[in-house]
Amino acid sequence: MDDLRNSLRIEAKHLEEINDFLLCKDNPLVNNVLSVVDRYGSVEEINSKARENGRFENLMGRLTKMHSPFVKDIEWLEKQKDSEVFISLPDYRRKILGEDARSIDFKEEFPVTLEISGSNFFQWLIEEAKRSISKRELMPARYIRVRLMKEQVEDGDILAFSAAMNIIGASYVQTLDTKGTLLGNDGEPINPHLGGPDTITGYFGGIGVPNQYAIDWVNEVLHYYTEYGIPQVLNINSGTVLLGYWLHRFGINVEFKISVYLGVDNPYSVLWTLMIAKLFSRSDGKSPLIGLNLSNSVDRKTIESAAYIRNSLGFEDIVRLEHHVTEAYSGIVRQPYNRIEDITGLADHVKNIGAKHEGGLPEVDGKRDHPSDILDYFIPKSEIIDKGLMPKLLVNYLDKHEALNRTAEALTRRGLTVAAAERLHRK
């Protein structure tokens, strides 16, 4: 058996061959990436632009200049934060457990990050905050955005949401437009074989970032990083995952999370993913991969195996393992889908995990006039308004918020710890 095990050793000469390939000055794959980076200036200039344009004061200045109606909502949110009207974590525990909370030794070293997706409109966040104040609920520590980037730019939502994240102390990730479900700049489909639900079998290989769009993805990442200080993006394709590692190795401080759409669904696919992350990590061990959203199909044992691999490679504090607790009621999984037992069963011994809520509780969501649907993410804002869907989508979003707080409650009742928006919910 040892002979077989030893046969897995990667020979140094093979690593040298890969390095020779990557460092060859005539390599068009690397040169195409470098040419895009060069348009944005030096690495120092790129990071400096991102820091400056991501500052709260500059975000607010741009919103004020465009006379955005969002300004008053951001000012309201900041006032609520400063007034400490959001429930503190100790008070939240007492709300759930009563005075028994004082005698419980909560596992502070294993906080579960509360995540919600997709938080597609800034106004939804404000409504969520109002509900959290009135019902003494928790706001998420992490938000996933799945909305057209160009739409967000047009109505100022991209600026307002970033400013709000600064206030509440939460992380967030944006989904870029260079993906195979959309049209390219020429008006033609990025993936010529994909359309709507009638071409769903074409999604079996992943929605993709085909052909030249991998390079366009690099350009889009750098554009939103430098122009708006967007710190993290969703990554749905193995090629753009590799390019994300390259940008980080160059010294550009962009980060990404791997989407559930990439289909990482067994320990060996986790190993494959994290091996590449290790090979392209910086000398200090850092990686731009800050979240790995495993497939909805994974069970608890697979998540434990993923944690074993992650920890063995030195990524325990860097790569969050993200697991869907709830999913959109239609269009993605068989219902009822509720994986709360997975999270509560892992949270006492697996560090750095996220509980993601992309649908309401099935028994609630399924009875709505408009149950949540994964395909709603692809509807343009103008069409949402024309069809009168915005109030219904807001209900769907607040259902996700309710599901998230049910998860927080379940964890709390077991003496486990949650990570909520850190500037709102005092420890």
C-alpha cells in the first residue's frame, strides 16, 4: 500500500514544466491577462484606486452628486447603528433562552456566518433593517448579490449597497455580468446555446464563461474593483477561478467565492479546488478564495471531509465552507429543502462555516402567491416593475431573512455561536 501511496507524489520536474509554461514570454494565455491588467496601471495604482473609491465618504459623495434618493436611507441606517437600536448578541441570546443564557458556555471559537442571497436591491436591505429593529432579529454578516451590474450602476444601487455594508460591518459578494446566461456587448448571447428554461439541459455543463469572456471577466473584475472598490465577486467557472488566483498573485487584492453552480460536490472535487488554491497562494499563505459554496447535494460527512482537506492545506481561517440551509422554492432543488440539521450538527466542531439562505422556509415559501424562484435573478429591473413583481420579491427576500433568524435561533438553543452584522449587533 505504501508503494501505491508514494506513487501519488508530484515530481518536481512536472512542477518545473508548469512553471516554464507559465513564465514563457510568448505564452498567449498569460499575455492576454497581463495586457488587460496593464490598462489599469501598476498593481499599486490598482489597489490604491480600489481603496479610495471604496471609502464610505467617496461612495456617499457620488450618491449625493447624482441626487440619489438612497442618501436619506443610508443616513437613517447610520443613525440607527450609532443609536445602538439593533439587538446585541447577549440580549439576543437572552431573548431566545431567557436567563439560562447567562450560564451557557457558548462555543465562541466556532461562529457560523449568517448569509443571505440574493440581496438584489438596496431598498430590500433597508426593509430588512426595519424588521430587525422592530422584531429584535439579527442582520446577516454576509450578503450575496445576484443582479445585473450595469443596472446597479444606472440607479446608484451599487454605491448605496457598498456604503451600507460599510455601516453595518458585513461582507458581500457581487455576481458579474460575464456569464453564459446573459448577452454580450454585441447583443448576442455569451453562450450561444443557452436561453431560458427551454434550454435548461444546456446548463448541465455549467452556465460557463465561454471563449473570450474569460478575459472579459478579468476586465470586469478590475473595472468594478477600481471604480467602486468592490472587494469580492462570485466565481462560477474553473477558468476564471484560475484567473482570480493569478490576479491575486500579481498583488491585486481582489477576492472571490466559488459558487454552488461550479458543482463542488465530493471530497475529491474539494481537494482539486484547494490544491490549485495552494499552488497559487501567496508566500504568506493567503489566497483570494475566501468562500467555497459546496453543491446542494453534499451531506454532512462530505463537509467534514472538506474541512479536513481545507485545514490540512492551511486554509481554515481563509476559506469559509458555505452551505445552503434553504434554497429558492422553484427552479433549483427538490422541495422541501431545509438543511438546518447539517449546520447545527457541524457547528460545534467545524470552524469557519457559513449558513446561506437563498429561500424562505419551505412551509412558508411554498404558500406564497409568488414562491421564490431562482429564475427571478435573471429578470431585469424594468420587467420586474412592469409586471408588478417588486412587492412579491420583497416578500420572498424577507422570508429568507426569517429563515436566517430561525437558523440563528436553532444554533443559539444548542449553545452555538452565530456571526451577524458586527457593527449592528454588539458582543
